[in-house]
Amino acid sequence: MTAHSDRSRLADWDKQFLWHPFTQMREWEQEEPVIIERGRGSYVTDTEGRRYLDGVSSLWVNVHGHRHPALDRALRAQLSRIAHSTLLGLSNPPAIRLARELVRVAPPGLTKVFYSDNGSTAVEIALKMAVQYWRQRKPKAGPKRTFLRLHLGYHGDTVGAMSVGGIDLFRERFRPLLFPTVTAEPPYCYRCPLKLTHPSCALACLDPVERLLKRRHRDLAGLIIEPLVQAAAGMVMAPPGYLARIRALCTKYGVLLIADEVATGFGRTGRMFACEHEGVTPDLMAVSKGLTGGYVPLGATLATEEIYQAFLGDFAEWKTFFHGHSYTGNPLGCAVALANLEVFRKERTLARMQPRITALRRLLRPLSKLPHVGEIRQRGFMVGIELVTDRKTRVPYKPTERIGHHIAMEARRRGMLLRPLGHVVVLMPPLSVTTAELARMVTILDKSIRTVTEALS
């Protein structure tokens, strides 16, 4: 069998057997699929031998580049010992060591680690922990079994995670399955619902949040937030001080703060965790994506000692947290996650990022003058470019125009893979990206935006 016929067979099998996530399959069946089979550094290579810059870190998970030697070695070394052993009634060295390291690098006060498989399950665990905590630790505080969420927030696709999400397109058709929540508007400065301007607004968007907390605190088990960046909403950035004020309000009204750091964690914002930018320690924190450097699925929920203590008691009291997964604390995942954190230390990843974060901001600046670029939002290596039909009125493109998709396809033709969010083009390179690679990424972005928007004008 020739290489060409093998690639053709793979493409046929893909269309015959695979169902892709967040993909309209009728369109997919009519396209020639890009099938990625190799990667190195900031590049991936398809079965045709074409190389692409990985502009979204393989959907926000790759951290130190593809095929990092230290991560490869860690995976192979652990595989020579054991691939999996349950954490129910047993333990394993990588899970123990990783828990210790996660507590060491997490915001101070988070002391316990509960493993899972991905970001959605890490969030589900935090929600269940919050409700059970109030029932067992402070039942007099109120029933406390619902959550305050932000509109446009995204926390995953399982039922609980969807319930506290705020993107209607992802949750509306499943509404009968969802539990009730309380909703507040997010700090979307470019499209401020209060029609105010930062910083003269004095964070007025927090006033409705406080009113809800004051009125509903006896019902609320927790407030869930993506710290600093609502990623799936289109990289919507919170203004300085917003997160710290949220922390203070939750403390004031006796509501747990749940930080969803699935997208923002492990260096994406320029710090290990986004909460660190404002010195915030949440009561519960969900992590995944970059936890293993983009190698294997693994999630974790970190909790404070106060929350952990609520689950201790005699067997007959039934205070146990009855939750678990078959692959909880998987040794392969934990081993490569340990190596991931070691690379952060040895290569001084966060310190070395800083000049490249500044370089990326400089490289992006000229794009803000393009006639259909409404706003460029950047926090660390998380970038959202919001496209509009008219810069003065800020009218976005209609979803049916698929502006982001067309730009991503143009970028692909020019050698970079992107995954847009509607009319927002997202750039999230691996933390190991070089300045030269960043320059090429932005050049491709510039040319792709120009080509597509000019054709639509």
C-alpha cells in the first residue's frame, strides 16, 4: 500500500466512523480532512507532510511545545513501571508527588488535590464539594445548593458544568437537564452592558453582583468564575481589580469562590495561575488542559483545608465524598504532569515568557488599525481579536457569515492552525514559542484577516 493510498483510506475512515466535537458533520463530510500525525516544538505536521504553526496549542493544552524531551522521557519511564492503578483504596507514587507539587505552586491556602479526567469533571467535582461542604460543615448558613454564574462563562459540557455555564448556544437545547442558577453580567468592557467606560466606571459591573450576593447568599453555595479571562466567550478580559473584589464579596457574604483555571492555568496569562495576578486564593480551583503539558488527559480540583475538614468523620456519619473516576490519579498522567512542572522550574518558563509577551503585544498593535478589527484583547499568551463590520458602531459579523472560520481556513492555507470563537479570532501559542515564530503567526493573522474581510466588503 502506498503512502498516498493509506492517507486516502484514513480520510475515508474518518468520514465513515468518526464524529468530531463542535463540528457540523455534514460540512465535514464534504471537506478534505487535515490529519495530524506528528509534532515538534510549535509545529504540527499532517499526513501529507505539510507543516503548520500550532496557533492554539492544540486547543489550549500544549505548553512547552510538541515532543518536549523531558515529557517524552517521563511518559516512557512511567510506562516501564505501570500504566494504571486505581486510587480507590490504593495510591501510587506519581499521584502523591504531583499532589504535593500542585499544592506547592497553587495559590496559598489550597492544600488538598482531588484528581479527575478533564476540565468538565474537575468543575463538577468543585460544585459537588461546595454543596456537600455547606451541608456538613455549616448547615445553619442556609440550604446553599445553587450557584452564581456569569453570563458568557464556559465551564465544560457535562450537565453540571453546563448548568453553571453562560453561553446559550451550548446549553439552551439541554435546558431540561440543567439545575437552576443565579446569573450576573460579566465585565465585558468593549460591550459594557451598563454603557460605561473603564476606569471611570469604578467597576460598576460589580454592583449587581453584590446585590445578588446580599439577597441570595443563604441559597448560594458558590460563585464560579474564569479568573481574568472568559476564554470561550472570545477571550473577554476582566478589568484590573475585578477578581480581587469578587473574592472580597464572596468572603463578605459567606459564599465559596470557585476558580475555573482550566484554560487560564499553567502559564497562559504569564503567571502559573491567573488568580496570582491579584493575590486571590479561591476556596476551590479546577485545573486541567495544560496540567500534563498537552500529553494526556488529567484534571484536578484543589480545595482548602477548611473544605477538606468538612468531609472527615466516622464511617457511619457518611461524610465521605462519594465521587470518583476509573482513571483517577492515573500514574501516566501524573508522571508527565510532574515533568511538566519540573520543566517550568528548570527552564524558568514564566520568567522567559515576559519579554515575548511584550513582543507579542507590540506585534499585534498594527492589527488594531485594520478596518474590521474592533478590539484586540491580550493577557499573557491568550489573545482574542474581535472582528466587526463597522468599527464605529461595533456591529459584529452575523454568525452565518462565519468570519472567524473563513479567516482560520485562510490561515491554514498560509501555514497556521487556528480555532476561532465565532467572530473572535483566537491566538494562544505554546509557552515555548520563539519571538520569530510569534512574528510569523501575527503576519499570517494580518494577511488572513485582510484577505477575508476585503473579500466580504
